Amino acid sequence: MTDAVGRTDPPERMCPSTPAANATVFLGMITPAGRVAYVTPAVPAEVALAAAGDSDAPVESRFRLAGPCVTSSCGFWTGEHCGLGARMAASYAETAEPGEEQLPKCAIRRTCRWFAEQGPAACPACSHVVTDAR
Ligand code: SF4
């Protein structure tokens, strides 16, 4: 199968918004303005989680974490693709701000599920996502 940017599907795709329990990569911090400050090169999730400190707020409201896409074990999986990535890319395309065409420097683009399926349109939307782990 070939993806939106013409690559053959690799064996594993990464979910760019995954709960801490499934995380393998620390993608970035949530800034006070609610945007993602991406971190490159990749930092293992366990390193970031060990430094997260105590807080009443769930770590997913402070960190963005990535992990293996679990396909049919996720409520957003449509059977063929990630419905959340598709929905976000479509809705955000209508409200994108000037200057957001430049892709953020994230650590997982090569294997990202949303980028593979939605192409660069996924990335401006991604930078506004705070993972809801409830
Ligand atoms: S959607 Fe774009 S910015 Fe977000 S993790 Fe995937 S490749 Fe990176």
C-alpha cells in the first residue's frame, strides 16, 4: 500500500497522540498557549516521563507522546485509517493561520500515521492537539 506522500507502508506507524501507557517517544511539551513545542532528535518517552515530576494534571495534558499505532484497538480507527487524523486535518485546513505551512521539526515524521495518511496538512493541526487520556 502506498501512502499520501508516495511511500510504501512500513511495518509500523506511530500514533502522534498516545497515552503515556503506550508511549515510546516524547514528542514535545504543551506550551501555556496550548501549542506543542516539538523536541528533536527523538527522546525516549521513559526519559521524559521520569522527569515529569508530580502534578495533579495528567502528564498527557503537559506532554505530547507518541507510540505504536494500535489500529483496531483504538476508537479512532475506521478500519482503514486514523479517523482522528483525517478529521483534524480537514477541519484545521479551514482555519489555518498564515505561516503554518512550514512543517514543525518533529521526531517521528518518517513513521507518523497522520502524516502518512493526510500528508503535510496534518502537521498544523497536530501542533494544537493536547491528548485526552481519560
Ligand atoms: S502530524 Fe506532522 S508534526 Fe505531528 S507528529 Fe506527525 S509528522 Fe510530526
